[in-house]
Amino acid sequence: MKRIIVFLLIPVLLTGCKTTAEMKSKKLIDEIQKKVEPVYSEANLNYWFGTITGSPEEFQKYAEANKKLSEIYSDKATFEKLKKLKDNKSVKNPLLKRQLNVLYLAFLSRQADTSLQNQIIEKEAAIEQKYASFRASYKGKEINDNTVEDILHTSTINQDLEEVWNAHKAIGPLVADDIIEIVKLRNKLAQSIGYDNFHTMSLALSEQDPQEISALFDELDEMTRDGFAQLKDEMDQSFSKRYHIPAEKLMPWHYQSRFFQEAPNLYPVDLDKYYKGANLEKLTSDFYASIGLNVDKIMDNSDLYPKENKNQHAFCTDIDRNGDIRVLCNCTDNESWMSTMLHEFGHGVYAQGHDAAGNPYFLRDAAHAFTTEGVAMMFEKVSRNPQWLKQMLGISEEESQSIAEDCSKSQRLQQLVFSRWTQVVYRFEKEMYANPEQDLNKLWWDLVEKYQLLKRPEGRNEPDWASKIHIAIYPCYYHNYQLGALFASQMHHYIITDITKSNDMEGEYYFGNKAIGEWIQEYVFNPGMCYEWNDMIERATGEKLTAKYYKMQFVD
């Protein structure tokens, strides 16, 4: 009850803005909002229509809207006012102070030459369009990413696996030079406002300490290294038999995905068969409704199935910070897309919560990018839970019990595989921004070999790193997925000990327990950015972010 009162008091305090500095702060924030709000929504809509159509015109509109936003945030006079008010000790109202700090960081990132910022925006929009329209060419036909994944997942013909893997990697040479150019421009921007490079700036301006993040990734590397190596050896023995080749001859295309970022089918359970013919939309809606979170409006606004020229990935976007939330997916009836739907609509319910909470406009966002990832990751896991399969898809109790052990092993495998993959992307980006002139092709494969224990194809010297869209379009973000995984385990532990009291780290699947929805709505969603991310986590779970529950759930 105490936490509820503390949170509710903060908005009330806003009405008591009596000092001159606080009145000036509120006035300035209102002025900025009037400029930002319509352009922000315009940019998001342009991006949305660009990604669902592949239209160069929509991406150009998106670039133009981003230029307008950049112009607003670049205004040096406004920045100086923000800085002065942020540092003014007579601003006591915590909600005002938080808004000033969030806006200060947003403006700080734009205190660079406007023409340089516009260059970056133009190039990002152009490269986004290349990714959106690219299709792999395989055996004389253009195929989408779903088909690439399906072949890698199911085929046992070595030549076909290699061919389709190479076909997907063909995007790399088309965009690599553009990415390197953007990296240099981003670094130039960062250096112009006092940072050594863009990677350092990105973390610092998102309220993360770069040294702490690196230390955490070192800790996670040590924590997961041995367990992953044992599982990798099991994979190699299994895949040696599957593909009829010696284990030492296994190549990246033998691990059943484009990047080895997801768990391959190492265990007998075939989760895809349970989702064959299933209505993923209904399963998603029914699950969230069962815990008191309604996704109907988000579902109605979304674009969920593959079509020509559409972006082949998945994301959730909050168009206007006022309830217009949309999900892009490319669904087909398998477990991977069920997990993705649960993930993206996890982002959606988070956004829906902070939009509806009555927060000030600039605090209607997740406490941090990784906290919304944590929510999405916590909910995505239930697609592999045997009790969830029983509840949602009607498999028998006998079958549920028969697959329970393999499901548990599969969950652990997924987490360790993904953790090692995040090591690659995080460390690659960190080194790339530190020195974009180095041999990035070699750097990529050095890291893949070290952290994922994959062999680089003999003589290969291609920009395979550039086939991962995040490196180009969502820079310096990927580490947040791993931090999200830690937060997901921490929330899960809180749920099983303080809400359901099941103490079932493996079996808990949330369905039908509205107390879970009430808790996460009140303590995670509704606060938005009203608190710094670690303060929000401590208020919600009783502890600041820790890796111990992730270790308990997936490593020990």
C-alpha cells in the first residue's frame, strides 16, 4: 500500500508548482510538447506505412519528419533554458525534475551540426528501404525470411542449407558501405558534443553507464560460458548425425537459423506441430485478457502477415503516445511466431499502460528500452510452456507431462544461445564504433567463433555483420535484450514468490491470474518514465536490477 501512495502523490505535487523556476519549467515543457507532439506522430505514421509497403516515398516522408524533429531538438536557446532549469535547485517537484532531465538528454543528443544530423537521417531512411525490399534469391526464386528460416530449420541437405544461408547474407554487401558511412557520421556527431564515439554516447544518454554495461557482459560471459559449451557439444554430436558429416565440419548454416540466435531443435519435442493451424491472434488476445490486459485495440491497428515489399521483421510502435499502438509481424503458424506475437504485444500492453496513466507527454514511455524488452521476453516464454500448451491448445495432461522435461531444456537452451549471441552483437558494435576503419568482417567472425563457438566458412570475407538489420537501423540497442532477459527473470521471480506464491520457477505460466496484470500494470506500465529505470525496478520488485534470478532460472 505504501508504494501505491508514493506513486499517486507525484502527479498531485505537480499542481503545487509555486516557485518561479517551476512555473518557467512547466511553461517551457508545454511549449516543447506543442512543437514535438504532431511531428513525432507524423514521423511514426510515415515509418509505419513505409515498413508495411516498402514505399520509398513513405520512407522519404519519414526522413523529412525526422528532420523536423531534429530541428526542434537542436534549438540551442531552448537547450540552454533546459540546462539552466535542470540545474536549478529551486525546482523541487519530482515530476517536473524528471521531465527536465529526460528532455535535457534528448536535446543534448541533437546539439550537433544540423546538416550532419540531416545527412544521418537521409542515409538511415535510404538503408531502411533497402532492408525492407530485399528478398533472398534461392534456386532462381525470391524468397522471404520466413522461407529462409523454414529451410534452415527443416532441411537435411547440406548443399541447400549452405545455398539458402548465403542467399540471405547477400544483403550484406548491398548495405555494408552505407552502414560504415553512417557509423562515421554518428561518431562525428557524438564527438561534436563531447563523447568519444556514438556507442558511448548512446548508452550515456539512455542513462546507462558504459563501464557498468561492459562489466555486466563480462559477468554474463563467465556465467554462461561453460553451460553453453556443454550444450554446443551436444548440438554438434546431434547435428553430426543429422547431416551425416563429422562434427568438426559443421558450419553456421547447420544450426537451424540465420544467426544462431535461437535454440535449434536439439530435443525430441516438436513445438511447431502444436501451433499448426492455430489462430495466433486469438491465442494472443485470450492470453492477455486472462491476466486482465486487453489488446483488442492494438490487434485491430496491427499488420500481422507477410506481403510483398513489407518489412520482414517484427516490432511494436506507439504512434502518438496517446493509445495508437501497432504491431508489425509476418506470422505463420509455428512456435517462433507465437512467441513473437506474445513478445510484441507485451510491448503493446506496456505502451498502452503508460499512455493511459495520465503521465506527462514526455514521460509516456518505458522506464528504459530494456524494461519493455523484459516485459516482452517474460511473456514470450509461455509459448514453450507445457501447461500453457495444455490450457491454450488443448493438449492432454499426459502429453503435457511427457514434453515437460524437453520444454524445460529447450527454454534453457534458448536463453543460453541468445545470451551468447548478444555477446557478439554488443561487442561488435562497441568495437565498430571505437574503430570503424578496422577489418569488420574479421572482427565479426572472431567474435562469432569466440562466443558462439561457430566455425567461419573457409576463406570467407564478406560483411555478414551487415545482414543483421539492428546494426544498421537500431544502433547500440542490442545489449538491452540481454538486460531485458535479466529483468524478465526478476519479474518472474517476484510473481511466483509474491503474487501466485507457486514458487515454481519452471512451470508458472500466468494464465487466468488477473493479480499479475494488476501488479505489472500498476508498478511497471503506469509509471512510464516517471522514475529512473532502476528506481522503477526496485519499486516493482523490491530490488534493483540483478542477474541472480536469471542465473537461478537458466544457468544453475
